[in-house]
Amino acid sequence: MKAMVLKQLCDLKENQVPLELMELPVPVPGDREILLKVSACGVCHTELDEIEGRTPPLRLPIVPGHQVVGRVEALGNKVNVIKIGDRVGVAWIFSACGHCKFCLAGNENLCPVFTATGRDANGGYAQYMTVASNFAYAIPETFSDVQAAPLLCAGAIGYRSLRLTGLKDGQRLGLTGFGASAHLVLKMAQHRYPNSEVYVFARSAKERAFAEQLGAVWSGDTVERAPNKLDCIIDTTPAWEPVVEALANLESGGRLVINAIRKEGDKHSLLNLDYPLHLWQEKELKSVANITRRDVKEFLTMAAEMKLQPEVQVFALEQANKALLELKTGNIRGAKVLKID
């Protein structure tokens, strides 16, 4: 099978083709696994974090990709729920132990042996992959393969982020950064909280215009002040400066949710923190760590109900490096998806 493979960590500023197109054996499913013939895989900023070493793979080489859609090609001996030919998706959560205190409480995203698709196990930048059958999700017929792929991470993690804000209908929501996840969060917020205004902060004028096109009541640069204080803000950027600026835009008693697996190297921005301006008045700061299967299932159901349609740019499998480089350089409109033949 064809696969785009990461053999060594690197900085994309120095190596713009970090993935190598290779021929690999088609994997064989274990007893409780399925073999998936991949048709589409979303491209995520987390892949940049893997490649550049901020959240490095457990081993190399590795096949990245954790927003995977395909058809079941073969079943392990003990799989009896999923059938050959079923269309399913695979998300960031590849496995969890199932018996630690976090898993038993429904917080498998915090499991100490949480395994990530495309980082700790081979993912979807390939024609085939295997996964445990209970970590695969039926894809609603509403969506094409390409439309469904970004829902499995950008959408599901956006759903978890929105849930963690505790937003109530009528309160103001801010979104810092406006890429694959945030544009879906805006649509979700409009559906779930029709009386809530959404404000968007983004460096790119193109992203700001896109946000207003989708219904944001206001958009501005990352360092601007919104015309109103915001009750909740979700940060989806890879940098620290937007965190500091978001705290300044937050209402007293408000909550900032950081939806990022890692932050990049502008830690000097934290020196601009001013306690009375940014943190006082009982403001809250909360991170998002991974996702649970519940998040994925609930979000896919809601996305189908609201006929959520992500904006997508399609690339061939062989163009994965190009898609990643566009993410790195900020050339973003919606989500990037590899279409795999």
C-alpha cells in the first residue's frame, strides 16, 4: 500500500518535505480490530506538532493522520458488531486502558496510557490502517467521505471545547484563531446558542472576512479589543500571545478554553501578563486534553442533525507535504483533507 511516512523529526522551515511516500505492507487486523480501506484523511495542526517534536511519536517511522474515513475491508476473529463494507471513521483517540479511574469516570481522554492515532500508532495518511473496532465510529450518510474527515478531530475537539466553556444561550463567545476547528465551532454555537453573539480574533484578514461571512458579529486582529467583554473564549492557536490577549477580552468570571495540544516558542509573550488586567476578577483558564469516544459520537449525531458542512480543501495523498506546509505558513480556509484512492 501507499503511505506518507515520517522517518525523522524536523523543522518545516528547514525541511519542507518531512513525509516520504513509501510502499508498505497492508496491515493485518488483530482479533478485535478492523482493517480500514482509507478514502479520506484530514490534515491537522497536531501533525505539525508531531513532525516538529512538540508532541513526538513514541516510535519512528510512523504514518500520521487521525481524521480518517474509509470502508471496512476485513475483520478480526472477535469483531461481531461492525460488518465488512461499513463506512466508519477513526479519531485522535486510538485506545485507552478502560479500567483506570479516568476511564471509569468517562474521562478516557485523561487515561495515563492514552494512545493517539497517527502518533502512537499508524494513522490515515495511507491506503489502509487497522484500529480496534470499538474505537471506530459509524459515519452519518449526510456527509461525503471528504466532508466527514475533519469532523473527526476539528469538529469533535471543537465540540468538546464548546462544551467545556459552559456557555449559556445569550452569552458572548470569542474564538481566537479561525482555522479548521474554529469555523466549525462558530457553526455549532449558532445552532446550540442562537442568541449568543460570536466574536473572532485572527491575524489573517482573509480569515476575519471568512468569519464574518459565516456569521460572526465582529472580527479583529489577535491584539485588538472586542467592542464588548466576552463571557467565554476558545483559543485554537499554536501561540501564547493570543492567550494573553484573550484574557484581556474576557469578562469578569469568564472562562478561556485553550484547544491546543502544544504551544510553540513565543513564551516571552507571557511576560506581558498583568494580573489585574488578565487574571483578576475570577477569570478561569482551562485546557482541552484529547477527546473521548463520547465526544466523537455525540458530535457526529449533532453534526448530522444540523447538516453541518465543513469548508474543505482537497489534496491527493502525495500532496500531504504541501498541505502541511500551507498549515505551517498560515494559508488556511476551513479544513484540509487528503483524498486517498
